[in-house]
Amino acid sequence: MCVPGCQEAVRNALSRRGFFTGAVAAGFAATAIAPEPAEAAPVRRFKSTVDLTHTMSPDFPTFFGVPGLEMEKKFDIKKDGFNLYWWRIIEHAGTHLDAPIHFSEAGATAEKIAAETLVVPLAVVDVAAKAAQNPDYLLSREDLAGWEKKHRRLPDNCCVAMLSGWAQHVSDPAKYTGKDASGVFHFPGVAPEAADWLMKERKVLGLAVDTLSLDNGPSKDFKVHYAWLPSGRWGLENVANLDKVPAAGATLVVGLAKVKDATGGPARLIALV
Ligand SMILES: [Zn+2]
């Protein structure tokens, strides 16, 4: 389930762990005369990390139009000797994960999502040029075919991410939500047919978008949510910096808050490139 570089990195990390365990044991036996190791410690194989997470704040645009985060300073270092806030958050605000239970009666809650399914190959499908022409753009089956034509078949257990270019509008809530005079949102999403094809024809664990929702702004029936999440797969919304990672070859690490019974939650998303 790892891309090649990831597998290397995991193997190296494991062998390093073994090395340290051995070194500690040897250290007790021969404290001051520990020999120089013959080999240099293995290095991690990814070259860089890209943060795919927006900074969360009360100003971040939300689906509900109210702040997704409230912070109350309960302790102050000058007065109390340390700093600490109490937070009140909407589970689904800012860069966050949708767990299967979000749109199903019995799907997995956040804490039940296995860690091994949260470190996955990342496939970025660039539809920014089309979305710039049409804010309601739906990532299509053809867009997926276009990605595969260039990069070969989608890797097993990957996350497919839509790059619509919307992340650049995040500090402009009117543009980011696209809310019109009648209260209808306008932002890109994934076509239900495309999600359906990914579920039936490929082995995909996650679907990610750089907009407020997997379904596009005007959607009233949330078809993608209702198909994708009950199938046991997860979603990511409000993803940042997808234009800074390669379309193929990166590994996505989803750092999801592990909260019992949560329907999702804020996530720190990091791409290993
Ligand atoms: Zn959500």
C-alpha cells in the first residue's frame, strides 16, 4: 500500500529502531569503548515535506457560515504561569477529514480508522483551468482517465485529490464559498459518476478536495458523500497546497485527531515528496 519511496522509508525506520535497541543493549555491556558503527545510519528517502493544511482560525470560511473555531484563553502565562485555551470547534471546518459515519448510520467513527489507511499514495488531478471557467465544475471520469494516461493506473489504496485552484481564494470567503444572492454555494466538487467509477473500478481509500465539500457548491443531494463515505472510505476537505506536490508519486500522511465517536475532525495533512 506504500509507494516505493515510502516502503523504503518505513523499512529504514524499522531497521534503525532495531539498531538503536541493539545499541542500548551493547551500551550497557561496554559503556566507554563503544565502537564506531561501520555503516552510516540510513536516511529517510523522501526529499521534502509539503504541508497540505490551511491554518485554522475563527475567520476560516465554513459551510454553516459561523466560525468553525472559538478559542477562549483560560490561562495566561503572566497571570497563571502557563498559556492554555479552551477550544470549541465544528468537527467539519478548516482542513478536515470526513469519516464514514458522517453520512451513514453505522460507518466507522474517527478513532476506528486504521492508521495504515491514513498513510497513502497521493494522486492529484488538476482541473484548475476548467474550474476557473466554471465555479461549479465537477471533476469527471474523463479527468481521471487523463491522469491515468499520463501517470499510469491509479495506485492501489491511494487518495485521489481534486486540485481546482480554490485554495488560493481561502482568504476571500465570498469567492471561496461562491454564495450567491439566493444563498446557493458555487465551488467545484467531484462528479458522482467519477466517484462511482473510482469505487467500482479502482482501489481508492480517500477522496480529497481543495474546496468546502466533496460535492460541488450547488449540490442538494450530496450524492458523493452518500456513496463514498458509507462504503467505508474517507474524505478530506479544504485541502491546501495541492499545486505544490507532484501529480503522482507523493505519499500523503493524514494526521487525524483520534476522538471517540467523532464523525471526522481537523487533520494535519503532510505530503512526503
Ligand atoms: Zn466534512
